Amino acid sequence: MLSYRALPGKQKNDLQYHEQRIEKGMQTFLEVGEALCAIRDGRLYRVTHGDFKTYCREKWGLSQRHVNRIIEGNEVVKELGPIGPKITTESQARELSKVEPAKREEVLTKAVAATGGKLTAKAIAEAAKASSPPCQIGLLPRCARSATPSL
């Protein structure tokens, strides 16, 4: 592993900047997601750790699964753009990530309407379920086996 001093100036500054964002914003998943992406994509973690998974676990106490959800949620929010309802939590973004990209804006609009503007992950999940086509045997992987009739 490298030491902080071994990194070129810009990378050292980038790592320190992104780590500060994570430290200050553990509750603000968008900033944390962006910072984690930058550290992963720039391989800035290699100063102290051999791989990104170990870096996240040891430095931040985050499992790889949780880091992936944060990053995926961040990407979903970026896709939505600056106009329209705002996703403010990782759980909201996680529910929205389960929706086909083409239907996300519609589901989000329905969830906001159903909650009177106070968006929740549960409202997104319910709006997504209501927007899904009826379950058909063998066509939708989401269909629960228990919902299919015995033949």
C-alpha cells in the first residue's frame, strides 16, 4: 500500500476532500454516494487499503452491499435530474431503483401525490406496485410463487 505522501498532489487532495464529505455527510446519501464513486473510480483508496471493499468496511464501517446501494441510489437520483420531486434518502432511492427507468418519474409523481408532498420510501414502493402490470404466470420474475394457482 501507498502512503498519503506517495500520491500525486491532486489525488491526495481529492482523497482528503472526498473523505471529508463522507465524514460530514454520512446522513446525506447523495454527497456520500458521489464521494464513494469518486474514491472508487479514482482508486484513491489504495493509499491505505488494497481494495475498495476493505476500505469501505474498515474506514467507514460500511458493507459492500450498503455501499453499492448508496452508489446505485445516487445514480438513480442523477438520472432524474434537477426538476421534479426530490429524493432525499437512500431508502427512497433504493425503492425507486427497483422501478424500470422509463417509469421512475411517473412512480415518483404518484408517490408525492399520495403523501401530500412528504415523500417516503413506502409511498414509492406502493406507487411502484400500483404501476406494475398484473402478475402473469411465467412472465414477471417479481410474481410470488404463492400467488400462482396450483395446477
